Amino acid sequence: MGQVSSQLSLPIGLKDTESFASFIPGQNAQACSYLKQLFAECEDKKVNNWLTYLFSDSGMGKSHLLYATCQQAELAGETCIYLSFNEKQHMSPDVLIGLENYRLICLDDIQELQGENAWQIAVFDLINRVKEQSNSCLVITGDQPPQQLSLELPDLISRLSWGTNFQLYSLTDQQRQQALIVKAQHRGLNMSKDVARYLVNHWQRDMPALIASLDILDEQSLQQQRKLTIPFVKSILAL
């Protein structure tokens, strides 16, 4: 990613697997379309388009959309940064200082800051700096709408409510199958509809678990030089 700090590096394999092209929107088409046009939309801060907040239960694509938006920023020649608050134990709140100088700032899983007063103040201050000083786009995700987050800093909750909010929804089984096929294609794998249907029906239905199974199948198919067939899937995943 353009000028991304090694401390806040994006996940390995981002370009291959976590793009808008590999995102199956389902009921999330509006959020997906909005993020694709983010830089054009956030030029006018008077209408609050500089701040976007995505919320949903886990496994519905929030992180994928952040990665995809970062990828789009890089392709547009913009600087971008990604930080997951799941990794906050490895960092200090001071890491947020200066992030307003990036064109795109993505902060994932803000609910993880419950009980973390210093982190909450640091995010609050960053939001204020982005609004007042820079020409940046800020995208934040959480597991609840702002007013339902278990954060102790009321001013931070208020700031999160300033922006454009989108709730993300889970995919149908058919859309999960389509997502598996697309993600397999981006890895150079050929997955038939029958194999995708078998996985969705016999493995855990949430997307993170399905993607984890695809990681295993990808590695084993390469090692064993095998195609993705139902017997192969059954043997590898012990189904």
C-alpha cells in the first residue's frame, strides 16, 4: 500500500483476495457502491461524507470492504493506512498521531476499544483533526451502531454519528456459494457450483469459516496437484 507504515501493514495477499471485484454485495450494494466512489464523495465535508461508519456482526464483510477501499486508493495513487484495533496490544495510542496526513484512513473494530480510555481519546482527537485540518477520508467499522457501542467516551460516540452510516447484512446461501467461487477464481482455483454448494451445506455457513476452508483447500490442492472435487473436499476437511 502507498506509504503504509510497517507497523500498520495490510494483510498479506490483499491484492489477490480482498478487492471490490471479489466482494459479493448482496444486500450491501449501497455501501459497496458508496465506498467505490469515496474520494469523490468526501471532497465536501459540509455534508459529512468525509466520515463513513460501517457496522454489523462479525463475518459480514466490513474488513473486506476496508481492504478493497485501500486497494482502490492505492490504484488511484492515493496514500492509505489500515489499522485493526484487534491488534492494539502491539501498539500505543500514539500511533494515531499524524494519520490525518493520509488520504484514506481505515480503522477496523472500534468496539475493541471498550475500557481503553487512552485509545478512545486518541480516536476522538484523530476524527477532529481529519475534519478540521486535512482532506482525508476516514472509514471506521464496529459491531453496533454508534449509540449502541459500549464505549465510555460520549464525545467519541457523538463523532461516529456525524458520518454516513451503513449497516451490513449477511449473504444468502446462494450468495455465499457465489462468493466462494469468485474467491477461488482470484486464487487461480476452479470451483464448480456443486463444490461450492457442498461446502456451504456441509461446512460452517459464516463467511470467515468458509474462507478458512478455502485457504486449506487452496494449499492442499497445490501440494497434491488435485482439482477441487467433492471427494477431495470431503477428504481434506474430514466431512
